[in-house]
Amino acid sequence: MREAYQHVIQRYPQKARTIRTLLLKDQKFREICDDYEVAREAIEWWSRSARGDAKLRTAELEKVGGELEVEIERVLNNCV
């Protein structure tokens, strides 16, 4: 069984404890992380796809993932 929010925790392993605490206490943070998880799963799927638009879709999702990382980092930095 995969760990919930594995992509977020893999991206920020040094902040794993803070992430887990925020996931329990902060609905907005949880929603951002949910979106990030969906984006990362979609990136993995599209990166393996043979469809003609796979590279474009992957690039679009990478951009979304990057924007979500900025939001996640903002929350994490405010917790320090």
C-alpha cells in the first residue's frame, strides 16, 4: 500500500513531520497537497503514454505541479 501524500513527502523529506501535522490540521494545505498528488500521478501516467500529445500534457502538468510546489513551500516556510 502506498503512503498517502507520498509525492509531497518525497519532494520535501526534511519537512515530513511538519507536512503530516499540517495535513491533519489545515484543510487548505490538504487541498493543495491533494491537487499536487493528482498532478504528480498524471505526470507519471502521461510520461509513459505513447499518445501524440503526451509531451504537451506532461509539460502542462509539470507547470501546474511547479505552481503547487510554490504554494506548498509558502505554507511550509510560514511554519518555521
